[in-house]
Amino acid sequence: MAPDPAIQATIDLLAGAAGGTACVLSGQPFDTVKVKMQTFPNLYRGLIDCAKKTYHQVGFSGLYKGTSPALLANIAENSVLFMSYGFCQRVVRSVAGLEKNAPLSDLQSAAAGSIASVFAALVLCPTELVKCRLQAMHELQLSGKIVQGQNTVWSVMKGIVHRKGPLGFYQGLISTICREMPGYFFFFGGYELSKTFFASGGKSKEDLGPFALMISGGVGGIALWLAVFPIDCVKSRIQVLSITGKQAGFMGTFSSIVRNEGMLALYSGLKPTLIRAFPANGVLFLTYEYSRKFMMKQMDLC
């Protein structure tokens, strides 16, 4: 018997939250380095240099700056993403004229993930804005863009409301959506394509073990970041540097980076991102799939 859509959505939401938590805890230091290199590329020569300087300047905890909003961001994003993904899969089946529980092709799964990402972006943007600013707080203070003491989640949130009002939390929303839609097309597409490869010996995708799921999740993560990293760089600049006043929009920021720093500046921080992407997204999908199966089993839905 097919599970009730409301129950299925709740399971997807909870499993997505578990996956998002695992993803952050396994990869936060690399994400911190990525944001620092994207927003202040002239301060660091590379991954190791950025990590060493961060450690010497503010200690090991500096690599975990923004963990609280990062957890909130990833839990919120992945909860909504995977819940919406299940809903969007049903929409794609309906549009394609498929049966209610018919398996989707890898391309159809990628399309469902791309559509679902729009809903995820709405909850991700505010929390990621706070996270990015906390991660680049030392550099903002060092450059004189802000005064000392604005280095807590609460102080950053108060500053956003004071300067821009509640809608200030959505600075970078267009950039976030521009990143999420193609990114999650490749994310879910890469994941499903990799699962298809592992299931090519006659196995079902549902029967794949943890190794195959982790590798497939890692492939999905790498595919996402390779496809959208320049967009993410522009987003980070907008969200971090708009703290000092009005920041140019997506095209203005993109043009400014290319004109003043060259195309390669759009790829600052790519190395730590790719290093993080494989294990972090492998853990995300492994946790999601096993959490989902466990909850469905507990409710006798599988």
C-alpha cells in the first residue's frame, strides 16, 4: 500500500534534517575556509595558508565559526529540500504520465531536485547570510569594514534588522536561487546516475549498501559545486560585503569581480569546497537514506 503523502512528507523532512546535521558536522572547517577565500581572496594563498592563518589568529574554534547558523541552515534547507523533492517527484510523474509510484529516470529525478531547490532557497538564504558573515567576521574587522564586538549570531542578526529590516535577511536570495536550481539538478542527477551505475549488475537501487550510497552522494556533491561554484562566489560576496552598505546585485558583483580580479577569482575556495563536498555529501545521503528507511520500517511503510 502506498504511504500517505503527509506521512511520507514528514519522513522526508525528518530524514533530510538528520542528513543536514551530519553534513555540517563532517565538513564545517572546509566551508569556513571556502567562504573566507571567496570574500577575501587577496588575504590567502590557498587552502593550507587560509587554515593556518585562521588557526593562528583566532584558534581552532575559528574554523568552526558559524556552526550554529550552519546547522540551522542545513537542517532547514535539507528538511525542506527532501520534503519538496518527494512532492516534486510526484509532480514530475504526473506531468510525464507515469503511474503513482513508478520509478523516475535519472533525468526526471534531477528535474524534481531542481524544482525542489526553489523552496529550499527560501529557508536557506537568511541562515546562510548569518553563517557567511560570521565566518568572514575576522576579515571584516581586520579590513575596518565593521567594528569589534559584532561576532555573535545575535549581534549579526540585530545588525541586519537595524540596517535593512526583516527583508535584509534575504540579501543574496536571487543569487541563492540561481545557484540552487542548476546545482541541485546536477546534485540529484549525479547521485541517481551514480546509483544507477552501482545497480547495473541487476541490483535494485533500494538495495545498495552504505559504500555505494556514500560514493553516490559524494559524486552528487562534486557535480553540484563544479557546476555552480562561480555563482556561489558571487552570492558569498553579496551576502558578506553588503554588511558595509548597499551592495551591487548579482550581475554588478559578477562584472566587478571579473573586471577587477579576473575570472579565476570566481573560483577562489574551490579546492576546500571539493575536498569537503565528497565526504560531507556522502554522509548526508547515507544518513538520509538510512533514516528514511528506519522511519518507514517503524511505520510499516516499506
